[in-house]
Amino acid sequence: MDEKSIFLYWLTFSIIGVILTVYDKIAAKSYRRRVRESVLMFFALLGGALPMYITMKTIRHKTLHKKFMIGLPLIMLLQASVIIFLIKKY
């Protein structure tokens, strides 16, 4: 994969993750069907952890959930480690 493909992959899952996070906040306020936490974490793992974390802090959504406030930074560290590994490898 070249840099452009990697960036488009990251951007895609980041946008989807942010949309799901905002939708879940709106659904929580209006008592609509919510997004499962496992789905949110899945999109974080796929690459959306940083923008989702920023969004959650900004809109004050799930900020009391340790799963997200600790889990997302851990996922970011994991993703940064993988990126550093790949850069040093090539």
C-alpha cells in the first residue's frame, strides 16, 4: 500500500467513526436506537480511534466510560506502534 491508500483508509474509518459517535450521542438524547459499544470500538480499532476520542471529548459523549477514555488512547498507542514499526521496517 502506498501513502495515499493508507491515508484514504484512515480517513474513511475516521469519518465513519465520528459519524457513528455523533449519531450515538443524538440517539441517546432522543431515546432512539443506539450504536453498540462494540461497533464503536471496532471502528476505533480499524483506524478511527484518534478522531473518535477527540469527538467524544468535544461533545461530551461516553466520557465517563472507562472502556472509551482508557481504551481509545490504548488503541492509539497500538496503532502508533504499528505505524512506527512499519516505517522502520521499510
